[in-house]
Amino acid sequence: MNVKEIRSLFPILHQQVNGHPLIYFDSAATSQKPLPVIEALDRYYREYNSNVHRGVHTLGTKATDAYEGAREKVRRFLNAKSAQEIIFTRGTTTALNLVASSYARANVKEGDEIVITYMEHHSNLIPWQQAAKQTGATLKYISLQEDGTIDLKDVEATVTPATKIVAIAHVSNVLGTINPVREIARIAHDRGAVVVVDAAQSAPHMKIDVQELGCDFLAFSSHKMCGPTGVGVLYGKRELLEQMEPIEFGGEMIDFVELYDSTWKELPWKFEGGTPIIAGAIGLGAAIDFLEQVGLDAIAAHEHELAQYALERLADIEGVTVYGPKERAGLVTFNIEGVHPHDVATVLDAEGIAIRAGHHCAQPLMKWLNVTATARASFYLYNTKEEIDTFIAALQKAKEYFSHVF
């Protein structure tokens, strides 16, 4: 499937914004949705909308089969050993908080260490801050190289026998850095720590094999990978999930309820209290089908080509600083000397180009970069080099405009 064919399946791309064809360069924040996903959601609500698991009627059975079928698609997508290792959550943030609230607080104590990096999204930073405060553990940071990459020697120096958890982004949402998770997991396991991976920026863009990575937990969101909002996934090794206590209680997650005590269902349902995210999971399943039809390797190669092309074109603009390594995932984060990122984004929006500006939920990283905010253009399977050319021309226009204003 070529880019033209892919773009034809995304209705939202076929419009004008402020009199210009829409160029959507904000997929790291949320991706657009293809017709197969939109139609899967519509079909559920039109044809078999029902609650799952407990009903024995036809609609309930059909909804349950679709919901649990989506779980199996996720299992296959990640190459997890069992569907019992796949927990549906509200998103990456909820999944990471589940690990921090359940696993960490039961297995981390005063004197232990939790290790993260400066490049973490707030969703993979604040939960560990809170876990450290509540358990008395020490929160430690792995140093970054000048280009925003990680040297394994720094991992070796930071992770000690006192480290119980290493939590790391697979791909930085600001720098585009692709972290060596497999090697970090080996170091962590050698010292007795478990590894938690924030895959929000990798799951949509590249093949992930949790067994090959060697991680113990991994989280990602549907809405960044062509699926609906409000649903995500926590993968966890079965032996660890079985030891963990749920953090939400109510219907669906119980086995037996007595007046003064209750017991929980087996995995994965003990972590899915209340009516689950039925439509969201079905939509995520459709998104996985779509991405696998296109091919994750093809998506990764296309985005790599776009990112390298964008870096080359940005280098032609005087006064532009680009952050992160040369080899990166499909995004570029930058600043134009003398122009605030919000002003850059506003001018680009007038040209129909959607980018992100701000601290990108990564304020410690902004401090490390010695900036308050940056602009970010992030690419996906539906973007083209021609769109990057238009983007570069609009940046030139913004730079010239503000040079005259100031």
C-alpha cells in the first residue's frame, strides 16, 4: 500500500485549514484515524452494542467475542506469551500508574532505588516520583549524552543492586531518541530490577516484541496508533501481574463478594474493574489490523526517510536549532532563534500546518536542554516529503516575518 492509497483512507486529511490543504504534523500527540477503524466503531454501536462477559444473549456474546478478540490481536502484536498478560487501560498514563501504584508500592521500600531518565514524558516520571515518596525509595536519573542519547556505561553506573525498577521511554517524544531497551533490560535484570517501558511513541511506528526486548512491563496508547482515544494497554509478565493487587474495585473484576471480603477474578480481568472500554478495544483491534496490513517495517522505513529529509531541509535555515540525535524516530523538535515556538506554530497554522509547541509534557528535559519550550513536527505513515517542503517554506516565511517585526 503506497502513501497515496494510505492517505485516501483518512477522511480528515481531505480538507482545507485556513484556506490551505491540511498538513498534519502532530501525530506524536495523537494520530488521525483511517476508515477501517471508524467503520469498526460505527459497526459496534450500530449492530452489536452490548456489555461483555456476563450476558448470555446474542449481542452480548458478539461484543464479548470482539472485545476478547482485540486482546488476542494485541497479544500477537506484542508477541506476548499469553492474552492474560494484556490489560486494557485508559491509556499509557493509566497503565504506568497501575504499575507504580500496585507493583512498586508492594515491592519497593526505603533504601531501594527507582531509576528513570531525563527524557521521560511526565506520565513516566510523576508516577515514580510519587512511588518514591510513598515508599521512601530514592529516585535516580540516567545521564544523557550531548545529543540526547544514552550511553550504556551510564546505565551500568546508575543501576545498582539496590535498584528495584528501571522505567524508560522506548522512544523520546521530544528528541526522537530510540533507546536500547534490550541492553538496558539486561543490565537491570543482572542487578535484580524489573524494567517498565513507555512505548507510547514506539508501538505506533515499529515492530515490538516484548520477549525480545526482555521488558517486564510495557505500556502504550491506542490514539497514537490510528485507534480511538480513551484506551491503551499494559503488558506485564504473567508471574508479576499475578502477584499484584488491583487498584480499582467494583464490578467485572470480582470472583466472589461476601459481606466483609471479596476475591478477584483471574488475569487479565482483575485489573479491569467496571464496564470495560469495549468500543475502544474493538477500535484498537481494527487499528492493529490496519497497521499490520501496511506493515510496521514499511512504516518505520517511511518515517525514517521523512525524518532524515526534514533534518536536511531544516539545516538549510539559518538560526534553527534541532534537538536530538541524527538517527531518530519520525519527528523533529527545534527552535528558531528569536522566535517563540508558539509564534512559530501560530504562523504555520495560518498556512494549514499543524505542529506542536510547548514543553511536550517533558519539563525536566526542557531544563536539561536549557529551553522553556520547543516546536515539534512529528510524522506518520500518511505524511510525504512534499508536505515537508511546504512546511520548510512556511518556516522561512515565519522567520522572515518575525525578523521584520523585531
